[in-house]
Amino acid sequence: MRIFPFALIPLFLVALLLPAAQASEGPGGLLESLRGEPAPGALLIGKTAPGTRVQLDGKALAVTEDGYFVFGFGRDDEGPASLTLRHGDDTSRYDITLAARSWDIQRIEGVPQRTVTPPAEALARISEEASQVTAARNTSSSLTGFREDFIWPVRGRITGVYGSQRIFNGEPRRPHYGVDIAAPTGTPIQAPASGQVTLVHDDMFYSGGTLIIDHGLGVSSTYLHMSEILVAEGDSVAQGDIIGKVGATGRATGPHLCWRLNWYQERLDPRTLTGEM
Ligand SMILES: [Zn+2]
């Protein structure tokens, strides 16, 4: 067994600065490359030889036929994580240290009070909608859209970032897990990468017009507050396809797209795939 006890961060930073063609200079052993900087909210994309078995903290990860695998770290994940690759008699282990991140506090006034403290009669609806979202994000497919260079679905002023602690109408609520992009109602939204539509809902209690796209291996993206959705469940989309329009439906104070990224139920930061706008 070969053990690589070092923190991988310096190698990954080098990889991030290189053009994609050269990023295959990997950390050695069975891991050929790893895209992304290990940090809370990050999605990482690994490449190994076909047929290699991969475990993260002892749990098996799906590996594509050509050797790609993905994993992500939640907002409050502090690490370290342990990645193990096995091929035949060969084993490589990597201890992954997570970079520290800090979070903003965001105060939002003027959202409808019933979306801050929902009335009792809305609770069953909220719970039903949450389970639809959970089910869509549990989709495990062999699609490969996660490997594409994600583009921004909408361009505009960033009005909310991943991870911020939020206070609605003076009351603390859950952290924000998306990126908010302000744009006029009706602005077209593009698919940031190819995938298949797994959820379409015209009017969820919190998120209004809501759409989820599966990009493969548990990676999904979610679009909230849409005024119009132009695709249906089961549709395949290509990167750049118009999937719907910006709106202000659900718990929103004005028209914007709230864009989210998940690895199964782990909520990630979409900017770890696009970089800054
Ligand atoms: Zn948002």
C-alpha cells in the first residue's frame, strides 16, 4: 500500500491554475487528477484508471467506465477526508485537508411574512415539496454532464452567495445554499451543463417555480423562483439550452435566479464549478 499523507491543497491549486489540458498532472499514485479545491461547498472531480475502486471515508463512490468519480463537501464540513483508490493489488490513500471558509450574514427585509413563519396549514405542503426535491436529488445516473465546464445560467449582479447566515424580516433562518443572480423577470435561463430534467414544479411554497437537472453521479443543479419553465420532467438538455425564465415566485423580494448545486443531498457552492462571473 502506498500512502500519501500530505495535504493535497498545494497540488490542487497548481492544477486549477493550469489549462485543462495540462491539469492531468496529478498527485501521484492511482489518482490521475483531481479538479477543484478541497473546501467546504466544493465539488471535486477525480480521474483514475478504468476499473479502479474508490472510497471516500470508507464509503464506495461510483466510478464511470472511463474512470471519473465525484464527491463534495458540505458547508459545515471541516475535514479531513480520506480517499482510497484500489486497482488490483495496488492501493493509494490520500488525506484531504479542507481550506477554511468564512460566511457572510445577510439581512433580508420585506419577504412575505407567511414565508418566514409559515402558517400551520402550509406545513404538509412544505413537507411534501421537500420530499419531492429530496427524491429528485437522490437520482444516480451515468450521465456525464458533471464533467463539462459549467457556464453561468444567467448573468447579472450577484445578490446572495453560498453559505451566508440569513435573517428574514429580523428572524434567523437556515443558511443560504445557492447563488442569487438579479435579473429582470423573463430573462432566459440557460442550462449550465448537459443533463436530464428530474423535477418541474410551477409553485413550491418557498421556491416558487422550481426545476432540477441531473448531471450524473449524483450531481444536480436546481433553479428557484422561476416565472416560467420551458422543459418537462424527463427532457434531456444540452449546455446553453434555454430551460426557463427568471421570476420572483416563492420567498423572494424581487426577480432573481437562485441557482443551487448538489451532490446527492449535500448542498454545494455552484461557484466552485464556474469560478467568479
Ligand atoms: Zn437564493
